[in-house]
Amino acid sequence: MADPRTIDIKDQPGFRSIAILCLCVLYVPILILMIFSFNTGSLVTHWEGVGFGWYGSALLNEEFHRAAQNTLIISTSATIISTIVATLAAIGMTRVKPWRGLPAAFMVINLPLMVPEIITAVATLSFFALIAGAFGLNFGIGNLILAHTVFCIPFAYMPIRARLEDMDLTLEAAAADLYATPWHAFRRITLPLLVPGIMSGAALAFIVSFDDFTITQLVAGPGQTTLPLYIWNQIRRPMTPEINAISTILLLVSILFVSVSFLIARRRAK
Amino acid sequence: MSITLSKAAMFEAQAEKATSWRNRLLALPALVIIGIFGVLPLLIIFVYSFLQAAPYGGVQWKFSTDAYLNFLFQRDIFDDTLQFTPDFLIIYLRSFLYAVVTTVICLLLGFPTAYFMATRPPAQRNWWVLLITIPFWSNLLVRTLAIMFIIRDEGLINNALMGLGLIEKPITMLYTNFAIQLGLLYSFLPFMILPLYSSLEKLDFRLVEAANDLYATRRQVLWRVIIPLSLPGIIAGCLLVFIPALGAYVTPLILGGGIHLMIGDLIAQQFGSGRNWPLGCAQALILMAAVLVALYFYVRNTSGKIQHG
């Protein structure tokens, strides 16, 4: 795709260098962190040799197992619940005649995105403390699943809604004309077309839940350590490259899910 | 014939109305979940902020405005008078300053980047978007940790400088204001680039050509055509950086080391070692008020423009 003209009138001087600078700024620290996870020495910053030893000691670590297990339980549950309710909400808010409560409903769905995380964190903590004190209710790890579901909903909602809005409405109308019941039309026409949106939404919900630190740290009870909390506990001890290894695993999970979500969305655009 | 037609139309309208109503109910589960576990907790901290602190964390159900008074004043132990103590206010103003500086620098770096991305051929553009999207969604704690490794006393920068013999002892960067500022910039740069890009991507570049044909210089095209047209994206990007930067928690926690606080750690502290939940709630609500002011300006500035296209 070489441009025959050497100077494009759209180009602005210096913008290319700034773009490349930004890319370096964003990636160099992450790459350094990843590279040091393969260090054989026991210092986080002093290089001794290439090895996978720290991955081994991370993966054999009992605490790491428990944290990984908690994380998976919480993120999977929050992803499933939030994706289901977000799909329903997206249909309920696009396939309707506009009504007065719609903007308010939209605001409620997006609320978790507008409130700074630390406020959500202390509010959720206060809420669970209150229901534990007043009614003796404590859902254990369910507390975290509920807290995560709340902020996962808008992330799952966005791609699903975008997909519904892009969809060709004449297909649904055609199904209705051919005497399909609304349920049939949904099941056979809308849902299959919606699947990429749902997958993309679920992937985003999973990442935000998997990576959450702030809300989890304040809401988590004893024994509810997740992977980000595990990393935080490690930071406060003398650090070994094991922390780099675990961080790298977390980054790779994020990269995997972002790429999946991104590729699904790209295919839609074609 | 005409009667049956109109009847059919009526039935159809009724059926449509019924579906529309039923569809509205589909939004209910999501709204109920966010309502109970998202909105209700915010109301609870509003109530809590007017209660008294219990000695071991939590609240006592006695009305009190102490939390808000304590935000600005401290009661003298001897004569019970209120004395103005600006400690919290200073942390709020400092956080505001951090957030403003972060927003401005992110904009200065992010705008050229987003513009450069938007002017690439489509295939290249996708790669750029993916490359910026990955850090956007990557674990903030891990990314902050990556910065920490680089700027520590025995970190990469100091090791390199000492290795080259430029300095004799490490320059202290970690646990300084500089560290927090750097961390915020690093954390939120993708939050600026992506909304800017989605706005610039839709820009009609024929307008740039037209301006060029009319003998506008590159600089004039930038300031008189491109920037005004991408203003909604600029405002959205600034807000997406400013709000999380103002309420940042992870960045100052790790890079400030508990010495240099921002609003986020201050609030969390009241729920931990501070054991003053009402004060923490009041501080959270004051932060929320600042965010609402920012959002209000955003809505007021964009609602008109979105309708025009």
C-alpha cells in the first residue's frame, strides 16, 4: 500500500513521531516486565539468564492456585449473569418505541461507568456491611460476584446494543410477515445475528471482572483473594520475578480476550 | 375490504404495542441488579455520611454532620472550637491538579496519535487500533507495577544511568509526585486516544482537501478545520481521562507509597486504618459532586452537537 505521493496533504508534521512515541511509551514498560519474568536470578531488576523457573514456582504455589480459582469462579459467574441480563436489556431498549423512561434506563445501565471506581468500592462495601449487620446476610464469594456483575453489565451491553442497532430490521419484519411468532423470529433470526455482539460483550465483561482490583480489594472478605489481590500481597513482600511471571500471565489473558473481542467486532464491520 | 384492512392494521398496531411493552420488561433484570447493588449503595453512603463513626469501623445510627465538618475543620481538644484544617482540601486540590495535567498531556500526545491512526490506510489502521486497545483493557495494577519496576532506585533507569557513569547514586523517583504523575499519564493515555480516534475516523477528509485547495496551510487546516470538527471526540476523551484520573486509587497506592495521597486513597483509608466510615462516605460524595459537575458540562456541550450530526 505504498502511497505514490511522497507528501499526503492529510499529513501533519511531527504527528508520526508522536504516534510512534506513544506506542513505545505504552509498550516498553509492559515488555520489560514480561522479559524479566524469564529471568533466572532472584532479583526483579538484575538480569542473570533465561529460564522458566519463576513460572514453575508460580504455578506450583498453593496460594496462587486458590487465587486463580477464586478469580475464575467470580469472573465466570459475573460474565454469565451480566451477559444474559445485558442481552435482554439491549433488546428491551432497542426493539421498543421510544418511551419517557428510556433515557433514565440508559443512564442506570451506564451508571457504573460514570461513578469513579473507588466510590463504587466503598459504597458496595457499606452496602454489604449494612445487610450483614441488619439481616445477617452474607453471600460469601457471592458478594464479589454481585459487585462484579454490576460493573460488567455496561461493558457487556455496549457491543450487544451496537450490534442490534446495526442489524437489518427488515429481516425481523420479513419473519413476522411469514407468520413467525415474536419468539420464533427472535430465536431464528435475531439471536443468531446477535451472537457476535454477545460474544464480544462477554469477552469484555470477563476482562473487566478478571482484572478488577479496586472494588475487589475493598469488598473481598478473608479467603477471597483473587489474582490481582494476590499480586498486591506480593508487592508488599520482598519481590522476586515470580510476580513478573504472574503479571505476564494476567496480561496474556487480557490480550487474548481483547483480541478475540476485537476480531469478532472487525468481522462484523466487513 | 377497507374495513378488514383497517382492522388488520389495528390488530397489528395492538400486537406491536404489546410486544413493545413486553420488550420494555426485558430491561428489568439489568435495571434491578444495578438498582439494588449499584444505586442503592450510593444512597447508603449518602445516609452514612450523616451518621457517627463507630469506634471499630462501621457507623452508629446517630445523626451528625461531623463528617462534613471534619472535611474542613478539626475540633480543638481543649476548648471544643472548630479550627480550619485544609489537609483534606489540599489533597483534593492536588488530585485535581494531577488530573488536569494528566488530561492536558494525554491530549497533546493523544490527538496527534489518533489523527495519525485515522489517516492510515484501513488495513494499517486496524493494527494501530488493536495496539492501542490492548493496553486500554490490560490490568491497571500490572501496568502500574511495570512503571514501578522502571523508576525504582534499583530500577532500569537508575541502573542504566549508573552503568553509564552519569550519576553516582540513584535518583529517587518512586514515591514522589513525579511518579504519580507519570503513572497517571501512562494509565490513561489509551483512554484519550481511542475516543479521539473514533471521532477523527468519521471526519470527512474531503474538507481537508477543500481547505488545502483554498490555500490553507497545514497549520490552518489543523486549527480551523480538523480540531473544530473533532471537538466532541476531544471533549469525550478529556472526560474519559479526567474522571478516572481524579478518582485514581491504584496509581497513588503503588507509586505514591502512602506518602503522597490522592482522593482515592484518602477515601479508602477512612474505611481501613482510619476507621471513620462517615468521613470516607462524605469524601466520596464530595468527589462524586466534582464528577457530576464535569459530566454536566459534557452533556451541556455535546447534547446540541450530537443532534446536528
